[in-house]
Amino acid sequence: MKHLAALYKQELLENVLPFWIQNSKDEKNGGFFTCLDREGKVFDTDKFMWLQGREVWMFSMLYHKVAPNEQWKEMALHGAAFMQKYGRDAQGNWYFSLTEDGRPLVQPYNIFSDCFAAMGFGALYKIDPKQEYYDIAKNTFENILRRRNNPKGQYTKQIPGARNLKNFALPMILCNLSLELEHILGSEKVNEFIPEVLEEVMEVFYQQEQNLILENVLEDGSFSDSFEGRLINPGHAIEAMWFIMDLAVRLNDPALAQKATDIGLRMLEYGWDKKYGGIFYFMDIYNHPPQQLEWDQKLWWVHLETLVFLAKGWQLTGSEACKAWFDKVHEYTWKHFKDAEYPEWFGYLNRQGEPLLQLKGGKWKGCFHVPRALFQVWQTLEKAPAFSGTPSIV
């Protein structure tokens, strides 16, 4: 598998990262532009805090784990300075979006702005250990925990008590975020936290009868027969399973890695479009029509996170099913999402696998899923097994 590892490494270092370095940095106002067209030209100047935090994390992480490239560090510091100056309200909540010069546009309703700010400043602290970065990461994480049972707070649209649902995305992110911030939180705190998020992901949202993971459940963990309660997002669940695998390595728990592999494979089989290939965006657990009109689109992050899951499942368990699926998803993803003419990858395809939009970045797509997945697959395919006795795939 050395040739595949080299392919993912080359794509990351020679195409994708140069695209963001050359096109996203706002030299005038600070921070990053993320609304970039096919060639990398800026088509909208709004700045979204969760994408700013993700880009800070990306360049900090690469500096720490790949090479002490001063250009990468400078990119991380550049984005962090803008976030630090403009990104929070008086209570320390991170806005959703700002104007290009840092004026607030959208209120801090989205807790994922906070999640990726904590990740970004936590990673930056590893490469530039200033107390202010440590404090931002720690205080933001503590604020996330305070808000976790009512993430949108005053900005929620739901009538209190009408149908109180909790969403899979936050416990899923916390699986990853707790490991990312272990150097900030301390191992004891992370050890206390892990069982809680594991139970949420692997017991509450996971439906044993169908062997599927739901996007929303009622507050008591029970099923809600509603649009939201029936919703399946295969990509979310599959991404979460590689987060669980990382926790399994942290805990030295091969059985947990195997369970995550089994669940992820089931989600992939369920979500695969047997007619056109690729993974559906949204599905209904009873096969009713989903409320999301984009349900049958094929999205970049879903397929890239699936490749990470399959590489890790293959590496940790030696699963032949993971290897076969990796080959299949790799072929689809590189054929349909990679742009043969310009760097970076398409984000949105129709069901038939044709690009719906020519953009390379926007409100939801930034410098994150493509480079992170390329890095993760490259690193995983080069690694020795994490558990003794498991076969190597390299």
C-alpha cells in the first residue's frame, strides 16, 4: 500500500495545501477567505468562524505532525489573530460569521464555531505555547460543556417541551475534541469524559435493532417517529466511527475498534447508492421521503471521511471488507471529486456523480475535510498496527 500512501501525501502537499495558502489568506484584514471558486478566486468575503478555526487547526497540526514549515505556522498565527480580535461576543461565545473586516454578522447560535475554535487554539498552543492560546482553548471547551444540553440557547427555534431532541453531531465531535485537547484538559479529565461520550455515541444514538445510528433522538434517548427522529446521515456516523477507533487506540481496546468497524461498515452498506455509486447524504430509517431536498447529493466530506474510516478499520482489525470497500470508495472519490484541471476538490455532486457547483470553498466547505482526510489516509497507510497481533496493511 506504499503507492497509495504516496498518492495521498502528494495530493495533500503539492495540490491542496498550496491552493489554500495561495488563495485563502486575507492580507488586508486578517483571517481567511473560504468562498473560493474553481480556480481559487474569492467570490464572497464573509468569514465563518468554524472554518477560520478549522484552518488554524489544519496548519498548526501539520506543522506539529509533518514538518516545522514556517509558512504553515504563519498561516495558523494569521488566522488565530483575526479570530482572537473579532471572533467572540462579550460572554465568550464564538460568532457564526463576520464581515471581511471583522464586524459580527450572525449571532453565536452554532456551538460548532466554539468546537473548532477550541480545536484551532489547542493545536496552535502545541506549536506556539503562549498562555493566551491555552486559555482560549480551555475556556472555550468549558463553555461548550456548559452549553451542550441546550447548544443554541436563546437562538433555538423549537418550542420548549414540544419535542425535545438531542443531536448526534455534538457528542460525535466531542469524541474527537477531547483527544485533540488532552494536552490542555489533562489525561485525568479526558479519562473521565471518554465513557460519557462513548455511551452517547455507541449506545444512545446507535439503534441495535437496525444496526444504524440516528441523527436525532428524544432527550431520554428514545426514538422519535418524525422527520428529524427518522433521519440517517451515513457520513456523520461513519466519520464518528473513526473517532471511536482513535479512542479505542487511546484506551488500548481492540474490541471497541472492532465494534466501530462493524457499525461503520453497516452504515456504508446502508448508505451506498447501488444504482449510481457514492454515498447518499441523508436517508430515512423507514425509507420514507426525507425532508432534505438534497438527500441524494454526493458530498466531498462524506466520501473522504469514509476513506479515513476504512483505512483505520483495515489497519486496526485487518478487515477484508474494509479493504474491498476502500478500493471501491477510493475509485469513486478520486474519479468524481478530484478536479483534473485545478487544485482542490469539488464538494457537491448530483446523484449521478456530476459536479453541481464549481466552487472549492464556501460557507460549509473550507480547508479541512479534504486535507485532513488526505493526511489521515497517508499516515494510516504508512503506520504499523496499533494493537499487537493485528495484521499490517503496509
